[in-house]
Amino acid sequence: MPPHKPTIGILTSGGDCPGLNAVIRAAVKSSERHGYDSVGFLRGYEGLVEPVSYMPLTARNTASILTQGGTILGSTNKGRFSATVGENERIAIDPALLDQVATTVRQLSICGLICVGGDGSLAIAQQFHEHGIPVVGVPKTIDNDLGATAFTFGFDSAVACATDALDRLHTTAASHERIMVLEVMGRHAGWIALHSGIAGGGDVILLPEIPWTFENVCRKVRERESEGKKFTLIVVAEGAHLPDVGLVHREDVNGPAVERRRQVKLGGIGERVAAELARLLDREVRTVVLGHLQRGGNPTTFDRVLATEFGAHAVRLIHQGQCGQMVCYRPPNIESVPIAEAIRTLSRVDTGSSAVQAARALGISFGDSADLASPFAGRCEDPCAGDAPSRGC
Ligand code: F6P
């Protein structure tokens, strides 16, 4: 039986992350207060097409999900909908599928469909919009790689997980005087590696955005040893480029062949880094691949708040008839941008950012030659010049 009242649909698409349920709960609660019914489509965009699958959502049946990781609606980054291949290439969705979606939306009196997803999922939402289907986007991804928003929810929780892993590695690395390599996710952006590396006291952080060499990493390890620090923690982003090799792909032996061709799975760089360092330094090196642990578990406080604000704002946009928009966080405000604009720019670590500068100032190595120069080189002449009291520079 189709619902009678104007209804807001919601779906979660792509890789899951902590905070998805918080968005669902916020959207449902605020929909009710605006006088809408809500339905949730199951398994991402797949739920919109034959066999159509959805569940009614109410404030009551979403009451206890704020703190819960994953998504009660299920999600997939595979299936019949795909609008991206590789890093930037867009592909068109089958028009017959788009027609099926339009039919489902009409039959269920959906006045707005909230699509919660990352770059690839939002590229699908944009094609829905161009097909006349009323959509609003909500950005999620642990990778934090969407240019239009300062943060995506899920990122903070992933960083907390990676930081906790580094805290644990710290004690065992120190006890055994080992080099430990932690491989973290993030696709082509180094946000998780950078933030967890700083928060977890990493000594070397290898990012996709900063070309690095083994020679420089070895130099950092030896420098630490000469200072009496017999262990080194190295954080490597899965999308960092291995010198002379480039991106390291995981051999994806699972799933249908068509999906394996479509999706390149990053991963495996941690082992490669460890093996080469063990050879070059003749030292014990161990690797930990954090993998999907970063996507699981409860959202942090920050992610709960951000996800809640995103969910409520998405409903507000639908209520105001502003479809085709994606909610975004532009501190201190939650705003919106056209989805088309949001998917155009990926966000990567700015190598001149204050976070990178602070890390360098602390002696964290990015494996590049900039580490060789003092971060304060050339800067202490003025303050100490002339009549200024000496600061011992
Ligand atoms: O985009 C989120 C993400 O977790 C990436 O960091 C990672 O490369 C990818 O998804 C893993 O995808 P899958 O869950 O298909 O292995």
C-alpha cells in the first residue's frame, strides 16, 4: 500500500561509515515534525528498482540508532548503479533504470529522496536530479575527500580508530624496538593518515599528496636511533605512491568479475613498505593493515552531531523545494551546494596546510626532502634582530 502523505525517502549508498544511522534518525524525526512520512530504501540505490525494497521509518523505529555504527538500511558499493570508474571518470546510468526509479518515487508519493553517500554515490544522485527525480545529497565517507564540505561524517570516527591503533602499536613497538607500519584507508586522499599520524604520535607519515623516498624514510629511522629512540611508527595511506611503482592495488579475488574490473581496490602498500625497510635497514619491521575496522563501530561525538545536523538540514532543503543540492559543513554553518558542484572537486591534503606544517615542526617526516630543512629556517632573524631581546634563536 503506498503511503498517502507526502513522503521523504532515504537511502545509504557506497561504503558504510559510522554516523549513517544518526543521519537516518535525524531525517526521520525532523520529517515527522514537518508533516511527512518516511521510508528507507534497502541496499542503497538497489532498493529503488525491481524488486523494490523499502521499510517505513518512524521516530519510534529509529529511536535507538543514534549511536549505532553501520546502517539499518544496508548499503552497497556494487550492483546495477554505478556512475564512476576509477578516480574521476563518470559513466551514464542506464536510462531504463532511471525510469524505474522515477516510477518508484511517484508510486510512493516521494517528494524528496535523501541520498547519503560519497563521491560515487552522489554522482548517481546528480543523474537522478538531471532525470527530474527530486534528490538531496548528504556527504558521507571516512575518506573526507569531498571538496565542498570541510568534513564528511565518518572521518572523525575512522581517525579515532586509527589513532587508537597507533596508541596500541606505540607500546609494543617500543618494547620490541621495532619499526611498525600502519596502513590506513582513505583512497586517493591522505586525511586519515595525516590526522591519525599526528594524533597518534607517528614518526613518519606517507601520503598520496607528498612524493617520498625510502632513502628519506631510512634517514628518519636512523636519526631517531641516533637519539636513542629504537622504534619508529610509520603511518602509510593506502593511496600513497610507492616510489618507482605508483599506486599499490589489492588483488581482488572476491565478487563477480564485472565488479572486479570496475572497482580498483587499493591496499597492500604497508607490506611493501615494511619489506623494503627491513631489507634496507636490516631491522625487524611489522605491518598492520587496519582495513574495515576503520569503518565499523560507533560514531564519535563529532560525527553524531555532524550527521544529525546533515539529516535535519536535508529535510529542510526538501521542505523548501531545494532539490539537487548537497548539504555541507562550512564551519560554523551547515549550508548546501549543488550536487554537480560538490562532485567536481575532490579534497586532498594541502601540503602547505597548518596541519602539515605543525607535523613538520615537530619533526614528523613525510619521507620527502623538505624534512631536511628546518621548519623555522630563515624565520628567526627578524624577531631577534636590532633592539629585540634575544630569544636564543
Ligand atoms: O571509500 C571508503 C573506503 O573505505 C576507502 O577508504 C577504501 O579504499 C574502500 O572504501 C574500501 O572499499 P571496500 O569496502 O569495497 O573494500
